[in-house]
Amino acid sequence: MRPANPGTFVAVDWGTSSFRLWVLDGSGRILGESRGPDGMVPAARDGFSTVLARHLDRADAPEGAPVVISGMAGARLGWVETPYLPVGRDLRDLATAARPVAFAGRAVHVLPGVSRAERTRADVMRGEETQVLGLLQKSDSVERIVMPGTHSKWVRVKGRVIVDFSTFLTGELFAVLTAHSTLASVMQGNEAPGQTGDFDDAVRSALDHPAAALERLFGLRAAGLLGFDPPGTLRTRLSGLLIGAEVGLARARFGTGPVTLVAAGGTSGLYERALRLAGLAVTPEDSETAARAGLLAAARTLHPEILS
């Protein structure tokens, strides 16, 4: 462990299934990092403090450097429940609403998420709001944000306030349908990759009539049983239908203005393609960079004596 450095802190993005830790200096430069599959579920089993201590050692974090955490460590089943901020609050309040947790030799704070407490449109996020805060450090002109993932988020921002957001279970639906549904049997085996045109056609078919995607899902099974398409093509078409339906629904709600696509690898290329097929101008941004920038902004509020 390195000696204490007064200009250094530790940023943690603690997800449901993953853990990412960075040692940063006051300008946001990465001095060390550690990551692994130590999300909320394994951390609840092994102990959040134990998992954090292990990653601090791996990253050679300086002694006494404070820690700022976003994500599922603040969930009801996390380390310490950190109540959601209601939609409409200034994102700079994430730091002032953070909860401290006991950890030997360090100040550790867990940031809250954001919620919309409406019975018919109830929604929550934990972690994505910190990425939004990070984006706003780079530009205050961001208005519409798309954040793909297991639970994809669409966010509308005005100034430093999240004024609306919606969650789509697109990634989770794809995983469930390909592994546990009636479609699974035709999507296993020789999974030759589908072509770009297969994805584009499926996206277009879902964009203008998102609800019709539900009807077309069983058609994928029929196409497999009748020998029209190999498993890889069926998976590609399923991805296009689900992403196209999401983009079509979100476009109707959030408008047709430019969007900022916050992602890293995975399905980011597919989302960018679908967004452009929908006629939306897209600015890609890296999700990890946004998370670090948001954690740095929160840390500067929590620890102005070391990061001013």
C-alpha cells in the first residue's frame, strides 16, 4: 500500500454483477485500478467491506485515501441503503445525500440513485445518474441520453436536472428469450452469425410499430422450425426486434433530437446502428469515463479539502 497522498481518492462503480474501482488523482488521472465479478450478490455473501478491501489492495490504493461509491452498494440489499433522490433534483445533490459507512482507516461514502415515484410509471436507477453527472462535467448541452445494458435507460436532462427517464428490460428479455423461452430451442446449435441486413430489417420492422414486435417474436420460432433461418440469424433478428421496439417507444416519448449514447463495448454498436436507422443524430461517449467523471465531481463536493 502506498503512503497517503492528499490529492488522491478512490472511485467505485458497484454494479449488480460487476465491480470497478479506480484510484484517481484530483484531475481524474487513473493511478491504479481493479475490477471483477464482485457485484451486489457476491458482495452481500462475502461482505461488502471484505470485497472493497480486496480491491483496494489490488489497486495499491494509498493509505487513508477516501472512497466514493455509486451503484448497487446503496440498494436495499446493498451495503447501506441510500434513499433515492426524486427526479427533478439537481444532480450535484448526489454528493450531499451520500451516506457514510464504517470502514477502518478511510472515509467511505455511498451515493444515492434517482427515482420517479409515480405509481403508473414508477422507475429507479442506481449508477446511471452518476454517469449523467459525469457527462455534464464535459458539456452542459446534453439533453437526451441512451444507456444500453441489461436494463437500458433513456434519460432527458435539463441543465443539471434529470427531468424524465425510462427503463427498458431489453437486455434481460434477450437473455431470457434465448435461454428459457419457447424460442430457445431454435436459437441453439450452429449459431452462424446473422448479417447486418438481418439486424437492420428487424429494427425497421419494429421502429414504427413497436407493439407489433410481440407478434413477430413467435415468427422467429416458426422460421427456425421451417428451416428458413439458422440460429445465428434468428438471434440477430431477435436483437433487432427488441432494440428496434425500445428505440421506437423511446423516440415517441423523448423526441427526435440528438442523443448521447453512453456505453462501452457489448451492444453499443448495435444501439448506435438502430438509433441512426431511427433518424437520430448520435454522439457516442464511454460509460466508464462518464462514471469516473461523475464520481470525481461528487468527491470534490464531499472532500473539498483534498480535491479543490
